[in-house]
Amino acid sequence: MMSFLKFAFSFLFVRNWHTGQMELSRPRLALFCAALFLLMLALTIISVLQAPVLYVAPV
């Protein structure tokens, strides 16, 4: 399971200069999470703005 996540999200990993092992990059992870949050926020705003407006005339 972990190897699949490492393969699917390989852009989040960077090679350690000293050990040569692939490690999770915190700046890349932060940018990815921020982009994911902005995408979800945009989809939420779009869905709210797409809702029909009910207008009831005062009598």
C-alpha cells in the first residue's frame, strides 16, 4: 500500500542528499495540501452559487 502511494504521489518525494533515500518533502506536501484545499473551496463556492434562488414577493 505504501509503495503504491509512493508511486502515485512521487512528485511529493525528494532524494536525500546524504543518504540517497527518497523522503517526503514538507514544502511540496504543504503546497499540495494548499492546492487541494483551494480546489475543494472553489468547488464548494461553485455549488453554492449554482443553487436556485427563491424569491417570494411581499403581499
